[in-house]
Amino acid sequence: MVKKVVIIGGGIAGIYVLRNLLARRDAVAEGLDLTLIKRERSGWVSTCGLPFALRGWYEIKRTEINEPKFFLDQGVDFRTETEVTRVSLDDKSITLVTGEELKYDYLVIATGRSPSVPDAVAETELDGVYTFNNEIDAEKIEAAMEGAKNAFVRGRGIIGLQAAVAFATRGLKTTVLGGPPSLLPSSLDPDMGDMVKKWLEEQHGIRFILERTEITAVKGEGGRVKSVVIGEGASAKELPADVVVIARGMKPNTKLAADAGIETGESGGIVTDSAMHVKMKGVRSYLHDVFSLGDCTEVIDAITHRPRLSQLASTVVVQAKVVADNILSDINAQPSLYSICEPCLSPTVAEIGGLLVGSVGVTSEMAARVGIKTMSGVATKLVKARYFPGAKPLTLKLLFEAYTHKLIGAQMVGESTVAERVNELELAIRAGMTAEEMRNTERCYDPSLSLLIDVTIDATEKAIGITPVY
Ligand SMILES: Cc1cc2nc3c(=O)[nH]c(=O)nc-3n(C[C@H](O)[C@H](O)[C@H](O)COP(=O)(O)OP(=O)(O)OC[C@H]3O[C@@H](n4cnc5c(N)ncnc54)[C@H](O)[C@@H]3O)c2cc1C
């Protein structure tokens, strides 16, 4: 009998489960009936490309990699501009906002996340105040930039900073509000975050307010935002703003799952096992036919072994492969197809106004929170021989567990060679490499591409108290 898979969500998570199943549907002798349901009008949009579209590098429309027709032509029941209002695990069905009920053999929950919006912003009906979550938000932000002079961004994470750079690049006077002490706190220690702040202040003229304060009022004229007020009482400040972006505190969208009795965890995300199966609240075993993945789902941190959120496209694509593997394994009763997600290291890389920022593993603060003692080394060095024109510096911070000397985190800021270093150091963490092993590792060399003694060796030696050889 044909097996019916229903996917709720058409972000990267839902789409990549669909893509994996489409690529391998021949593996199911009886056939697969695939349905995907999403709120947006689009097919598949590369959300990660939206900040660069706002900078004017290309049109927002170009981030739509596939239109709905692409999936409809492959026989997928691809439903856009609709919404699932209820999941019933008892009779294996979902209900749409239209009242239509769909049965499933396998259900995939990929409902994503939403920024947490301050009360004063939630209450406003003024135009020009938006979140930055998808292409619909990007279109509104782009329209609001027309003729605007002042921009205000709430959020000091990657999305907030990339939005700020887009505004500054388009000539808007831009202010970013975030908490202390520095930028990108979920991936960088304050000393590294300060380097990003300095760059954005000096290269892009962005102003930062890093205080424990909140937007307390949004004021406007003729239905459009004109200013925001931050703080209260005597310390309240009013700042001009023709466009406001809220990009902070991405909360997992779990209501649909929680209403169905599915368990959510301490991070706020849906709880799964390593094969991405969900479980009912208060029940120990996981459901073999219901999966959750993506930004609505909690992961286990590979270093702290605690649950947390990852909310990265790079995490999502791995989870999607695992979900597809396990649906096919279950249908075909083929245990060899069964796969699991490794605990998460969340490698990140971001281009923020010409500066490349990368990280993997834990920060000092994350390690301290769970009682892991660390030793760290920071080094700054050119990434190729100094006599080569255009040789740029890179600052690298490595964190080792103080007792075992194993690498547990890396952070870097520079103008090149960041993505490949993040991936290299992720492998080193997964391999359990110690500082001593890393110090004595051979590295490839050509003066036009690398240094004879790389910044990684310097940062490692500094962490173990050895003076690097220059
Ligand atoms: C601007 C921006 C830039 C980013 N850049 C990067 C990057 O460079 N690198 C990186 O690794 N990550 C990046 N990320 C993060 C990455 O995009 C997310 O991790 C990823 O998009 C999450 O995908 P998702 O499918 O889990 O969630 P979402 O993209 O939030 O998709 C959720 C989907 O669920 C649907 N949905 C929710 N509830 C319902 C319902 N009840 N009924 C029907 N449909 C529903 C929504 O309509 C949507 O289609 C970026 C994120 C943003 C916003």
C-alpha cells in the first residue's frame, strides 16, 4: 500500500526532507505519497541569502531556488498559503485551517522559529516595523528602506548584524540595540565580539547600544514609524527610526506539537531522540512515525551534553537526511538505512559587512555554565606570506578543556579562510584532538596560500603556555 508522508513546514527543514525523499522514493516498492504544507506563497527560498539581497547584491526573488511548480511537477501535493491548525496523533491526521483533514503514515514537524517581539512592538500597527524571518519580511524591509534615513535593529546576533549592514550600506544611519557585553554572544567570547563591533563601527558607522534595556514605545506619523523609545523613566531615550527590524530571541514554533501532546524541552524546542522521533509528554518511548527537525527542535550539545537550540541551516540539512533515512528504513523494514544525528557542534560562518566571523563548539561562557574549566589561546596572524599583496590578518581563539587538553571550541574573525578553518576545527573537536596533538600536526604550505606556521599553531601554543616561534 502507498505510504503517505505529510510534512508541516516549507523552510529548509521541510524542503530538505522532501528533497531527500524525492531523490530516493524508488526505494519504496509500493510508492510514496508526499504532501508539504506551508504558510508562504513560495516554493523553496534560501533564507540565508536574504540579508545579501537587502544589501542590493541581487533581487530577493533570486533566493527562490524552486517555485512550487518544481515540486508539483514531481507529483508532490505541495500546498502553499495554508496552515495546519491541529495534529491528532491518535487517528494519525492533521487538520488545515480550511477544515480539511489529511491522514498520514509518517508525519514530519518542521514549523521553524519566530523572533520574540517586545510588547511595545507587538502592539504597534505602524508600517516600517518588521521581523526578519523570511522572504515576506525581506520584501517589507526592502520597501521600507526607500527614502528612509534612520534604521533601528533590535538584536546583536548574525541576522540583526547582517540587517544593520544592509541598512548602513544603503546609507541609513543605523543603531543596533542588544544586551551587554558584546556582539554574537552565542558564538563568540566578548573579546572576539568586540572585534566585530569595532569593525562595524569603523567600517560602516553603525552605532551600538549594548545595555539591558528594551524598546518601550514605538512612535509614528501618518501610519509610519518615526522613532522608538528605549528604556523607561529618566533613562528613557527616543531614537529616530524610519525602519525597525526585530531579530532577537528566536523562539521555536512548538504550539501545534505541544497541543498534540508532544514533549518540548528545557530549551523550548521539541524533544526528539537522535533519530529525530518525537515523544509524548510523560512517556518514555519515542513514536516511530512522527519526526521533528529544524529550528523548532532541540538538539544535544556535543561538549556540554545539555539540550539547546542550534537554529542553523547547516544543522537542519543533516537532520533532514536522518529523517528521510528513518522513514525509508521503517517503510522497507531495512535497519541498514536507519541513521542518527551526532550531538551538535553548530559550526557557523557569517559575512558581516566584509568581515568573516566563524565559530564551532562552546564559548567560554557556555563551558563555565556547566562547570567545564577551560584554557584558551588567542593569536592574530596573516593568512599567507607577508610579501604577498593582499595578505590579511586573522584572529583565532581556541578553547581547550583544562584537564584533558581536548579542543572544545574555536572562534575566529578575519577577512578570508574562515569557513574552511571552522570545518577543519570541527573535525578536530570530533576527533578528540588535544592541544599537544594539534601543535605537532603538519599543515600544507605555499606562501601564496598559507603560512609556514599557521595561526592555529600559535593559538594552540599560547593555550598551553608555549611561546610561538615567529
Ligand atoms: C535572514 C536569515 C539568515 C540566515 N542565515 C543563515 C546562514 O547563513 N547559515 C545558516 O546555517 N543558517 C542561517 N539562518 C538560519 C536558517 O535559515 C534556519 O536555521 C533555517 O531556515 C530553519 O529552517 P526551518 O525549516 O527549521 O524553519 P523556517 O525557515 O522557520 O520554516 C518554517 C516553516 O514552517 C511553516 N509553518 C510553521 N507553522 C506552520 C503551520 N501551523 N502550518 C503550516 N506551515 C507552518 C512556515 O510557513 C515555514 O514554511 C538564517 C536565518 C535567517 C532568518
